[in-house]
Amino acid sequence: MNIFLKKTIRHIVGLSSIVIISGIAACGEHKSFSNGSDSIPSDPLNTRMYTLKNGLKVYLSVYKEEPRIQTYIAVKAGSKNDPADATGLAHYLEHMLFKGTDKFGTKDFEKETILINKIDSLYEVYRNTIDESERKKIYKNIDSVSFLASQFAIANEYDKMVAGIGAKGTNAYTSEERTVYINNIPSNQLENWITIEAERFRNPVLRLFHTELEAVYEEKNMSLDRDGDQAYETLMLNLFPNHPYGTQTTIGTIEHLKNPSLKRIKEYYEAYYVPNNMAICISGDIDPDKTIKLIEAHFGSFKNKEVSPLTLPEEKTISSPIEKEISGPDAEFVMIGYRLPGQGTKDALIAELISAMLHNGTAGLFDLNLIQQQKVLEAYSYLSVMNDYSAHILEGVTKENQKLENVKEILLAEIEKIKKGNFPDWLPQAVANDFKLSQLKQLQNNNSRAHLMVEAFSANMPINQYMAKPYEMAKITKQEIIDFANKYYQNNYVVVYKREGEKSNTKKVEKPSITEVSVNREDESPFLTTILANTPKEIEPVFIDYNKDIKTLSLKCTAPLYYSNNKENKLFSLYYVNEMGSNHNPLLQYAVNYLEFLGTTKYTAEEIKQQFYRIGCEFHVSSSEDRTYIYLEGLQENFEESIQLFEHLLANAQPNEEALRNLISDELKARSDNKKNKSYIFWNGLMNYAKYGEKSPFNNVLSNEELKNITSEQLIEVIKLLTAYKHKVLYYGPESIENISTSINKWHNPTSPLLELLPEKEFALEAHTQTNVFVVDYDMKQAEILFFSNGKKFDPQLIPITTLFNEYFGGGMSSIVFQEIREAKALAYSAFSTFSLGAKKDKNNICYAYIGTQADKLPEAMKSMNELLINMPKSDKNFKLSVDAALQKIRTSRITRTSLLFNFIDNERKGITHDTRKDIFEQLPKFSFQDLENFHAQNIKSNHYNIMVLGKKNELNLNTLKKYGKVEFLTLEQIFGY
């Protein structure tokens, strides 16, 4: 089960959790700014912090891992700041900040603004009208005027501009405390980016609102479909019955979504989007002196304004447990929450420590006492740290025939151990050390570095104090932990039982009637023209030379060692990789899971995990259908000790019959749970069925009866042979190749000679000679649709044109698919298309297109995607933009660290011996739109597709589905094989 964080993200994007880094460095004073730069000692980031005269905070950190810059613009206002009678404003506004201003996003603002003002007024009438027939008339008028206004709008100009300057990861998110806007840009485009952002925040225009509102509706319905979201919202509402943390969700209520107010959104912008309530956080390849001058020149004229402090109610003490239940189709779980003090307090720091003492993935009380002892299927502890309060959340998933109430008691029993001091004395210090180790890893990533600054700003904490948290954590005594636990962990919790059954919440946001708006993709504003014409000196690309960038030698066991030197810190990563997986041996995945519960002739399983945790190292074994990874990582100073323990475990793992019986039982329960998880059904089950039909690598598993008959001897043999087959050894770390090979040879002594790989079971691909529609019935608000087709065998000659096609057609917010389906027609929150080349030289290419939409929009959504797959719209400007964007990414991307090693072995599987980005870079400028059309005609348009649909049967339009081909309802047994 994934931990659910209460944040909404405009498009799918990975955000790191709370970033904890220590220290900050001194820097010189800059007298041209009101406060200069704060001088803060002990800074591994060398962060400079400035405050402009208008109050704008600027955080700058130099880190030149590649010629790119990670940028965040943070506004200290989120869903907590929404009015109680108009929730979702912060999130609405986040979406609208992508729509442009009076200078871009428009062909004729003077004419457009008249219509936008009329739309504003109509929405005010609409939200204050109760009679449903009158509301429909008003909305029809809104739709009509919106269509007229769209004639003057230019959709996606912001996305086009940032794509044109080579931005990646363009996104935004809204949380309780803040709204944050994200871009990763080439270092030579800093001035253009600052110019764009200053204009973006100067005077946002709320254009194309009613189609964007549909995207927000889709987000709401997606949230309603996720049982984890509903459990979390129920928990928070009861933890915080008076505070916005509980009474308001980030997306907002259905009632408020149906009655939006552009007037209130503007008021929110005017109240909170002021420089003294904002921060620009940047980490990357920058010159701080030049950067701050550019920011001051463009943002210095913004007028500050006093931000009225929120007056929020103080929550009353919870005197006895509050129990709530919800139901839904997903697997059962229990969620327990405690209300704790907020950010910036020592109490919050102790709570973070306790949470990690319970669950850190290796040696926490949950990890060793519950997961290792197989008392529950899954157990988690995590802390949601907010400014006013924190929420400590525990989660547990039941084993077969286990009651949720029993899981609750098991989780609470571990809290009681903390209260009684019944935990190892070394554990708190080991947790603090683990935070420090995580900090070292975060220092290697500009995204983490910049996000840290956002966290500190949002938390109203001095950055040095925020960054010193792991070191302050190390000072916390055992008695302080015990005292804290006894004070805060009483019968003052909320528990939510998520039971399996019909959905508790049957409401959804209904589909209004919307006229397709104009996107005017061939038009461009003078502002965009100026930005894209301002071309700084190009950054020259750096391509990998495998012969120079990777050192190789043959180890004593004859396995090749591929080596890359870490010159940055004292961390290492060691991988043993063999090209075998479940397609070669169906027992492999079970052996890998079994290893987690095994001890050796010298150590128990618990002692092994504790020892790895104490020395700051971790090991993992994982397998896919055609590859197995055995890897070890941590502090180089403990390499010898860790590899010795690592190899000892692999060679001397001892059978544990009780663990095996529990493992089999848990695997059977997990199988049952997977058949209830819509994401797993769709992206694993249906995706493989679309590609292979009934027999696929996905369901190439032991039957339930075969699983029950597995023996320890079978699995132990697989474990002991993990490194006996031909494999590769990859090392990235600070030690020299000579010294590290000596250490590896000392401890890594598999069977000699290495065994040949087992033969791989082949699976026949679906021929796709006609279009078929396969449907799985699932209780959900939305419908998810996948068009899927198998292509020809991998051909390296297609790599350049595939890169361009994905950039132009279906890859991002400025792509054709996104513009047509979301921006113009408001048919989906998420829509994309991908042409994916085979992962090996003998594997087939695939094409798939995805839509996540309301079930009542399915006919229009499918029609729109199908039309795009058959007839790709031509846009000369989008084509040029796509070429330029792809070139910019290659110019400024750098493949380093372990990515360098994996790039090499992944290309090796394809028969490629060089960096293919060089081919792409050389070919892109030579392509014409005709080349793209030819590719589309040969690889997309001419295909027959398997169309996979997941949704509630009685809400799907079967007549629409039948128009595309024969409709077959699949059972989960057909898909899963059990």
C-alpha cells in the first residue's frame, strides 16, 4: 500500500518527501538588496539567502552536476487558506497560473477581456442560483461565451515557452501550507525563465476556465476512486474537526467545485500572491551574483502587501478513541492517527524520530516485530508535519483471515513498547545516522536541494535550523522519547477501518455539456516570439564514451566489473546483475521474498538487518521477468564489513519453515489484494493482456496449489545459485578500481566456472489483426481506457524519430494529445500517448495511448483519441518547438553515477555500443514534418488496437464500445491466471 500524502499535483510527478539536510554556509553581503544575503554557518549546500526590498525571499545554491537548474517558486498559502465556504481556491489558482496573462496566452486581450469579464459575472450568478433548470441555462450561456472567448486565447503558451527553452518536469502542486511551481531549466536559459515567471505572476488571467474546471472535476473523481484518499480524509476530519487540516481538502468539496467563483479566486491571488509571501528557490549550475541581479531586475518592482494572519481554532483534546469506517473495493486496511505539535518544535522532531524508530524499512519495531515476524501483511508509520499541528499516522494491512481490529491492537502494542522504553538503546542514534545518510544522498540531487529550501520557507523556520534536524535528533535522549510517548500517545487517537465492500461515498462530479474550445496552436503572442527569439549561447552536449567513462576488468570469478568513480562523497553502490528473471525460473520471485526472512548459521534474520542498519548500509534483491538485481549500498568506510555480511547471507541462508508457511499465506493474500487494486489491475493485468493475450509474463506464476507445495530446499537452492550464473558486477564509489576489485575478489567467490543462463520462456504476442475491446468491471467513478498495439522488432534506426514523435504527439503538456483532449475538449485530467521501443534487440516495439476520464465522457474521449491515432494534426510551430525542446534536453542532460553504468548494460541488451543520444542529436535537425507523418502512418495509424477499459459496467456506454470492435468482458481470473 502506498503512503498517501495530502497533496494534489497538477500532473503526475514524483516529489521527494521532507528533505532534511544539515548546515548552511557564510556568504558575502550584497548591499543592493535590503537585507543582503543571510550569512549562515556550516553549509554543505553553500546556500545564499536574500530578501529583496519588497520582501521576496530568494534561496540560491550552486551545484553543477549538469548544466541545468532546478527552480521552485513557492507561495506561502495553500488549502488551509481557502475560505470555508469556497474550498479549493488555492488549487484552482494553481491550475490557472498556466493560462497566461494579458501579454501571453492571448491574440487580442482587449477583445478577450470583455468576454472573460462576462464569464466572471455569469459564474457569480450561477453559484447563487438554486433552481436546477435556471442553472443549466446559465451554464449553457457560460459555455457559449467561453467558446467565443477561446477564439482570442492561445492555449498552452506557457507550456510552449518553457518547453522551448528546454524545461523539464514542469509542474505545480498545492498542499495545506503552500502552492509551488516547478521547472528544471538549462543553465543558459536562466534569464528567459526569470522573464517568463515574472510575467506569469504579474497579472494572471483566468482564461479557458470552464475547460480547466473539468480537469479539476476529474481530479476530484480520481480522489473519490482511491480508497486510501478517502480513508486519509476521514482520518484528518476526525483528528482536526475544527481546523482546515481536517475540515477542508485541497481539491475542495463537490458542492464548491460545482459553484466556482472567479471573483474569489482573484481575491485569493491578490491576498497571498505578493512578494513578501513568496520565495524563489534555485539549485544548480548558477552564478549567484548574476542570478540575484536578474531576479531583482524582474521581480523587484512587485508591490508588497501585508498578509492578514489566519485566525484558526485550537483543537480540543481527544479524550477517547474515535472509530470510523469506510468501505470500497480495494483491500482492507486500518489507519490510526495521533494529533501532535507542529513544525519547528522539538516535539515535532521527537515525533519524527519515533516514527522512524517504528518503521524505517529495515530495523524499526514494525519492520522487525511485525513484518519480519509476519504478524501483519504490511505495516507503516509516517508523519505529516504541518505548521500548526502534525499527524502521526500508522497503517496496517491484514493477513488472510485477520481482523482489522487485531491489526490495530498489534500496531498500538508497538507504541506501548516505545512508552515503556522497550527498544534497543542503539536504535534512536541509528535512526539519526540514517537521516544523515539520507541527507548525503539528497545533496547529490538539485531537486532535493531546492525542495529543502521550499520546506524551510513554508515552515517559517530559519534554514540552518531546518537543515540541522538530523543533528538535533541525535541529541534526543531515550528518556525524552519515553516521556514524549507517554504524554502524546494515549487513548487520544482516531482509527479508520477501511473495509471491503460497496463504496461509502457514491457521489461524483457530474459531466456538464461543454463546447470544444479553440486552441489556436498556430498563433503565438509577441511575448512568446520574443522569448524564443532570445537565444543564448548554446551549451554543447556531452556524450558518453563507454571506453573512457567506464573502467572494466575481469574478476577472479570471471564476471566483468564495470567501474565508475565517485569523486563527490564517500557513498558506494555495488550491483550484481544477471539477465535472468521469472521468465527463466518462476521460483525466483518467491526465493527473493523468502530471503528477507532468513538467518544464517551465525546470525538471525533480525540480527542481519540490525547490523546493516547500524553500519549505514543496506542490501536488496529484486527480480523482474528477465533480470535480477542484487545490490548493496552505503558508506564506503563500511564496505568490507557490509560485503562480508552480504556474501555470508547469500551463501549460508538457512531454511525457516514457519517463515515459508507464512510467506505462502501472505503471497496468497497479496494475490487476492492485487485483484482488488484498480491500478494493479489496469497497468499490470490489462496492459499485459493487451500485449500477450491470456498467457503473459505477468501471469507466468505458480498456481495457488503449486505455491502451497513449494519447499524451503527449492528456494534455498535458488538463493545460493543467485550469483552462480553468469552476471555482471557494477560499482560506483570513491575507492579505486584496483582496491575495490581486490575487496570484491576477497568476498565474492561464486561457483567457478559461472553457469550458463537458463533458457527464457517465450510468450507469443497478440497479432492485433483487428480491433478488440476488453472490459473489466470495477466499482469506480471514472473509466480508464488504454489503446494498445504491438509493433515491429526493435530497430536502432528508429530511436531519433521516436524521440521526436513522443515529444510532438503525446509526451507533455504542449503535446498534441494533451492539447486536444484536455485543453480543447476537457475530456480528461490525464491523457497521453507513447511509442516505446523494445527493451532488447529481439523485443517488439509497442504503442499505447491512455485516457483517464469520467465514465459519462467515455464516448467523446475514445472518439477523440481514436481520431488522433488515425489522423495526427499538423502544427508547424509545435513541430519546431518539439525539435528544439528535444535538442535542448540532450544539450543539457548528463548521464552520471550509477545511471552511466546502467545506460551501458541496457544498451548492451540492444546490441548498441555507443551513446544513442548522439544519433538523436545529429538526426533531429534533419527531420521534416513529412518524416513524422511517415512514422505515424507506418507505426501508429496503420495499427489495429486492443482497447482495454476499466470501469463500472452499468455506467459504461456499451454501444460506444461496440463501435470499435468485439466487446469481451474479462474476469480477473483470466487476467491474473489465478
